[in-house]
Amino acid sequence: MSFGADHRASEASRRPRESRRSVQRTVLDARQRLTSSSGTRVEFDFDLLDDYASARIAGLLPMILVLAILLAFASLWVPIEIAAAWAGLVALANIAVGFACRQFRRENRQKFNARKWTATFIVGETIYGLAWAALPILTIGGGGQDILIIIFSMLLVGMAANAMSTRTLPQATLVSTLPACLSVGTTLIIAAGTLNFALAAVACGAFFFFLFLAYQLHKSELGNLEHQLEKDGLILDLEEARIMSDEARRHAEQANIAKSRFLATMSHELRTPLNAIIGFSEVLKSELLGPHSVPQYKEYAGDIHASGQHLLNLINELLDLSRIEAGRYDLNEEAIGLADIAADCKRMLEIRARAKNIDLVFDSDEDMPKLWADERSVRQVVLNLLSNAIKFTPQAGKVTVTVGRSTDGGQFVSVTDNGPGIPEEEIETVLSSFGQGSLAQKTAEQGAGLGLPIVQKIMDLHQGRFDLFSKLRFGTEVIATFPRARTMEGVAPVRETAPKLEIYSEAG
């Protein structure tokens, strides 16, 4: 009940936190867009201008080469001096833009001023666009209709090159292509004629197409930057989560070690006075020093002795569990007989089974090979499983102990009872430390819920497996399986034959 209330309270407290985070994120995004020169985010301004500068610097020499080709092509119709003047003017403007871009690349990102550099590039691109707008001077030398077609073709080449180079700065695309488009278009319209009108219309359409293309490329680049930012944010979140997880795990390990040391220390300290209590209560119960004057004293001494024994068993279980969790439970391995140990444990608990009129059955395979394991631990496993089965099996029930070989060549010990069984949803609780099912709580059976967890951990130390199968009203079966690697298979005896004397003769 308290868990549900805590869960609802945590959910209720988490919703306002998530709402506040959403509002803060929205406000931050709005602030970023207002302070950004590109209308997006401040951190994108540098990346967009850096991409623009990189494209301009990379295209500096190719553009000069294109201008040289256009110069050679135009000189076939236009005097070389006029064509060279125009090409030189465009080349100088292109070099000036490239120089500004190089200055930007040397700028310290921490001292970066987006508005200043954006304005600088826009001014440079405007000058570059005006240089391209001087294309109509090629008509001074005559050439008729042919030269008009030449400058139209050169305009298309220039607009395409500028649109691709300035794709991350759409304002630069506008100012670098609009002047040339207006000047060439006006020249074509003034020249009149159907063909010239058509060329002017195509130039105008090309201008809008390349401008649209530049804006689309700019939008795509923004999307890439946003995805990169999200990816970097996720990586940072994952790294932060990993650091927090490692820190939490380290604290949990330290707390677990501290808990295990505390349990080990307290268990050891409590056993000393308990041994004295158990010893003196046994003397009083046995009336070794003479009969008691009050008969109830003997009964009280018996209760003290039984309670002391129960407490000592609990302390021993706590000590074993803490030693296992602290990694200080060393196995004293030797060759043992699993069937013999199971039979001994069955004999030890027969009196308890008869007191509840429980039929205790033992079954074992013949010729079981030895098992390489810790005898004390294996005995504790079998005793815990048998004790649980007898404890929760009702009067006149039946408990069966089976020892045999598993299908993979290992060995197992199985304890089956026809008790009330364990609900499926409680199996995980029963197998956890200090966990008790509803049956144990209703019947107030003695125990701390450490028997099965200790069995699990002992089987893990032996590289074995522990399984629990239960069904309500049909009973429970627990199986402890030791791996094949711990089975000591019999080896066929080595037969030695007496050496025989053989005489060899060599011919020749």
C-alpha cells in the first residue's frame, strides 16, 4: 500500500519537473533564435559561416580557372582588352571575398561575432555581384546577337557557381546573383526581339531557381546541424548517465561491502554470548545440577535453549550469506558422495518428519561416481532444502529426496513435496534475501528467508544451477544440479604387461 502511494507521489512530482523542463527548453530555443544572426541557434551561426567560408576558399582557384575559360571563349567575339577587363574585375572581387573568408577562418571561435562577419560577407558578395553585373560591357565591341547569347550563357554559369558556393548563406546568394541578372536581363530587353525576350525570361527564371536551390540547401544544412546537435546531446546524456550509473554502482558496492562486514562482525560477536546461553540452558534443562524446585523452570530452560538454537542458526545463516557476498566464502573441495550426504541429511531430519507424520522417501541411482565439491556446503544445501520441504508440508504429507545423474553428465539432488505450493508471483520474492512468501507469513514459520538464497549462492560457487518449480495445491520441487565438470568419472585401470625378450637377427 505504501509502495503504491510512493509511486503515485513520485509520478506526481515528476510531471511538474518535466513540464518545467519543457518550458525552459522552449524559452531557450526562442532566445537562441532571437539572438542568432541566421534566425536559428547561436551555435549554428559559426558552423554555417564556416561552411560558407570553406566553400568560397575551396572554389577560389576553380572560379579563376572558369573565368579564364570564359575569357578565352568571349575573346572570339569581343576584343581581348574588354573581355580581360571584365574577367580581371570579377577575379579581383572573387579574391577579395576569398581573403575575407581566410580572415574569418583565423578568427577565434570564442570571440566570434556573427553579425559582424555576416555583414562583411554580404558586402563582399555584393561587390562580387556588381562585378558580374558588368557583363554587358562585352557588348561594347559589337558582336550582334551572338554576343548577347554569349553573355547570357556566362550569366548562367556565374549564377550556378555562386549559388553552390553560398548555399549556407542565402543572403549572399541573393546579392551575388541579382545584380548580374538585372543587368543582363535589362540588356536583353533593350536589344528587343523575340529571342532576346525569351533569354531575359529564362535568366529571370534561372535566378529564382538558383535562389530557391540555395535556400533548400541551406535548410538541409540546418537540418544536419540540428541532428548533429541532438546526437551530441544524446551522447552527452548517455555519458552523464553512465557516470551516474558507475557512481551509483560504486556506492552500492561500498554499501554492500559495509553491510557484509557489519553482518560478519555482529554475527561473530553475537555467537560468543549465545554459546554460553545455549550451554547453561542445556545444563538447566537436563537438571545436571539437581532437580528444579519449580517444575516450570525445566520448561522455561527448554524454551531458552530452543530459542537460543534458533537464534544461533539465524546468525550462522547471516554469517554465511555475508561471507559469500563479500567473496570470503572459500570452498574446501574434495571427493564426496552426493548420495551419501543426502542420505545422512535425510536421517538427521527423520525425527522432525515423523513428528508431523510426514512420509520421508529417499531414492538414489546406483553406482554414483564421486563429486568434487565442498562437503560442508553441499550438506548445507541438502539440509536447507529438506528443512523447507518438511516445514511447509502439512500433516501426513510426503517429501521425496532424489539423487541422480543429469542429462549432461552432472549430478543433482531433488526435493519434492506435496505441500500447498508457492504462487508464481511470489517465487522471485522467496528466492531473494530475507524474502518470505505469504504462506510463511500466515503460518508464522520460524526463519529469516535466507535458506534458499544461501543455496543459490552456494550452487553458484560450484558453477551449478538451482531451479524451483511450484504449483498451487500441487506442491513444490527444488533441484540443485552440479555440472559435469565436477563429476569424477571412473577411469579404466592401466594394465601393464611383462616385457618379452625378443631376439633380432640381421642378415648379411
